[in-house]
Amino acid sequence: MDLNALREFTMVALHGGFGAASRQAGIPKASLSRRVRQLEDELGVRLIDRSSHAFRLTPEGELLRQDAAPLIAELAQLEERMHPDQEPCGPLRISAPMLLAHSTLGHWRRNIENATRRCSWRLSVKTVLSI
């Protein structure tokens, strides 16, 4: 069984649909749907009732969610224990009014640089004038 597909299924089930899970995880809805469909094909059962407009798990989907959610949580904890010093890294985008950008973000930048010395990152501030 593909653990990533199982993780994505539990995320979809937890958030009550593909849209909410997509927004939370930053994964396109189409990718989540495809992975869940592959998991369904692998298991030979439908996990999500796609015939209704409301999101609903099938009985098999509910059973898998109940049994898989604790396993996925344990895997996440294991990953954290394997990399205890790992810091979050990635792009940081801030949209701010010009006054805030000039008065405050310079101080934040120094704090972020000090806290994330092992990460490479770039702070980009784009101010937009509205009329």
C-alpha cells in the first residue's frame, strides 16, 4: 500500500473534502483525487461516495480513516523524532501596507535570519498602492 496515498486519503477525510485538503496541504485537488482513486483501485473498494454532491465516505472509507489516522499520526511523530533539529524552510511571502513594510519588516527580517541560519530563504515584499 502506498503510504503517501494513504496519508493524502486521511487528509481528505479529515478536512471533509478535496478542496479543503488541497488548500491545507498545498496539493492540487486533481492530484489528491488521482491518488485517492489509485488507492481505491489498489484496495479494490470505493472509499469516497462520488455520486452525491456532499462529501461522504463509504463504510469502507470510514473504516480505513479510523484505522489509518492513528498510523499516519505515528509516522509523522517518527519523522519528527528522526529529525529533531529540523527547522521549517521555504519561501516566505508577505503582503503588507507600505508603512508596515518599512517600519516593521526590517526588524522581523533580522530575527528570521538569526532563527533560520541553516535555511536558505528570500524575503520579498511587494507593496501595492490602491486608489
